[in-house]
Amino acid sequence: MAKVKTTFFCQSCGTQYAKWQGQCNACKQWNTIVEEIVQKPEISGWKSPSNNAKRVSKPLRIKDIDTSHEIRINTLDAEFNRVLGGGIVQGSLTLLGGEPGIGKSTLLLQIALKLPYKTLYVSGEESQKQIKMRAERINPNSENCYILTETKTQNIFKQIEDVEPDIVVIDSIQTLHSDYIESAAGSISQIKECTAELIKFAKETNTPVVLIGHITKDGNIAGPKILEHMVDTVLQFEGDRNHVFRILRAHKNRFGSTHELGIYEMQGSGLREVSNPSEILISKKDEELSGNAIAATLEGMRPLMIEVQALVSSAVYGTPQRSATGFNAKRLNMLLAVLEKRAGFKLGAKDVFLNITGGITVDDPAIDLAVVAAILSSNEDVALPKDYCFAAEVGLSGEIRPVQRVEQRILEAEKLGFATIFVSKYNKISLKNTQIKIQLVAKIEDLVGILV
């Protein structure tokens, strides 16, 4: 066996040092540098099949590479498929991160129970009986899901050879450890080694692997960033444990877009797919209230109707407050300056609070017009008609700028029963025979003249 070699890693940011020191130079954290063994024997945790032992990879012209048989595995979960780009790619590694208790294990167990393929669910955190209790609420009669409670990678690969699953789920990567690394489970060396063994297994057998990753107090996947560089897809499961709705986003996706969004509702029987997100993003009201406006936005290929709430009040203290939830605070300040300069509204001495309902964060500039409309409604204390919606960007000179794929936004608004949609005069719209009224505005003064 080769001589054992050790080095020092910061457990917070992963920076490597030749010797121990008290403070990490990179992240400035104290007492986070730990000695770990880095050199291991030449054997690997996953042993290639004997018939592939002598196979040598050869270079191919890119036009000669055949992708006609590259199929995706349908997870039977429309929201999960959408975020992945159409399903799980064979031989890929997918990492799912999220806060404790948000529903990561429930989501993947639910998918494993519904799949018609042989699935191996490996848990290092729960016993088989605990998982069975949770499975009874979701789908107790699944015949294709195998449950394994194990943390040593060598034992996991031995069971994989016996079961020969089509998909492997690991819950979670921080609980695994390999005999070839002597560090504790969850350390940087162990995470790198276990993930490398799983990557080798996935690529050589063309079996997709889905990993669950814990996150740190800063909201990053623990590891720290090394895991995100090694895997093919990084998904983030978000939401408030005090509310029932969960949002699935892709932060990295080698096989699809990172702009897609999946929405779930947590119920006693598991996670329900929300096919119409507008039902949770638009609140139900018996009477019209000032300060509310509906915006037509896009998340990837999906149009969403979201509610923008604004509150404008006199500043009690000397300095007025500017607060935004789910919206860029600097962009809010810009829109307030445009309103004051171009439309003559004196908002400099007033508090302005803005909120995007549903707990989501929106970066689409097309909601600018809805933000302006909500602020005007609250400032004048005049309720906007509840069948109005908005889809346009506001420029610094007060012009209403066009936005992309406006026709898709208009059709979504019409489908949800809105009577009027405000868009830029400079958008090229070729829609005909639509029931919704398309109100064209060129400047912010035009909007003020209509609404106030």
C-alpha cells in the first residue's frame, strides 16, 4: 500500500492547506481547518464489469456520435419532468438540495414509488420501517421500489449488483462513507470520494443516480461547492415549512433549461403537483382593495399570473423606508424615481412596501408595469379592477418597453378570465379573435391617465 498522505481542508469553504492554521484565508472562519487523509489505494469502490475491463475509449468525430437512442426516463411527475427538461437522462447524476424538513425525501420517495422501473432507494438517515410508514401514505403497493438502509459505499454497490436497479436514489450523500478514505462521514474528502464512485458507476452502467444534499446555514449545499461541479443537474427545493407550497428550481442543468419552475402542494398523502400556479399566486378576495395589481410573467416556458401588493404611507420617521419581498429593491427605487420624475407623484417622503405573493422571487422585468400600477393604486387609495393585468417593462425615461413572448402572456391572461391586459405600444402583436382587450400604452403618463 502507498504511503498515507494527509492534508488540511477548511470544512466551511473547502480550501486546501499544506499545514494547519487557525483561520481560513479564503472564508475568514476560525477553527474550521481539519486534517484529512487524501491518498488512497488504487482500487475503486465501483468495479467495472469484467467484460468492459479491457475496453479502451477512442476519439470519434462529433458527426459520428449517435444520439438517436438517448432517451429520457419519464418520472410520471409533470413538474419534476419540466424542471429537468423532459425527464431523467440515463447515466446522469442529479443533486437535490433544500432545507431540513422541506420535503426532499418525500418528493424522491414519491417518485420512486410511482415509477414503473426498478428503483433502489438508499437511506442513511431512516430505517426501513420509518420509510415504509411514509410510503403507506403515498403508494403502499409499489412492487418496483427497493429500500436499503446503508451508509458504506462498498456495501451499496454490492447490493446494486444483486438488484440491478434502473434508478438509484441516495438519501443523503453526506451520510455515505468509503473504506478508502479514513475521514469522517460528511467531510470534504468523503463527499468527493463517494460522489466520484457514484459518477463512475452511473457513467459505466448508464444508470441515473439522484442524490439528496444537505444545505448549510448560508443556504448552500454542504460540501461545499465541490458537489455542484461534479454532478450534471442541481435542483433546489424551496418553500416555507409553515406553508403548504413548495417550489422546485434548477440551478444547473446540463440537459435542459435552468429557468423552469415546478410547484407542489404538501398534503397528508404526499406532494401534489400544481398544474395551474395562478391558483396559489393570486389571492381570492370578496371586495376590491387598493394596492393590488396582477402581472403576467414567465418562468422558463411557463406563463404565470402573479399578484403584486404595494403599500404607500406617510413616513413616521425622518427617513422613508423602502422594502421589497420577492422583488429587487434597487429596481423598486428606480421605478419610484421614474414615477416622481415623469408622472409628478411626490413619493420621496413616503414609506413604500412591496410584496410578491406566493413566496416566490421574480426577476422578469415584465412585472415593472404591475409594480407601478400597484404603487399608484395604493398612493391614490383607488382599487384597480380585478380583471386588469399588466405585462411591460418601464424605462428610465418613463417609456413602456416591449417584452418577449407577449402573445403567450396575453393568451394565459385570457384563459384565466382577465378582461384587459396593458402592454407596450411597441410590441408586435398578431393575435386575432381574442376576447381580452389589449390596452396599448407608450409612456407612464398614459398609464396614469387611465388608472387614476
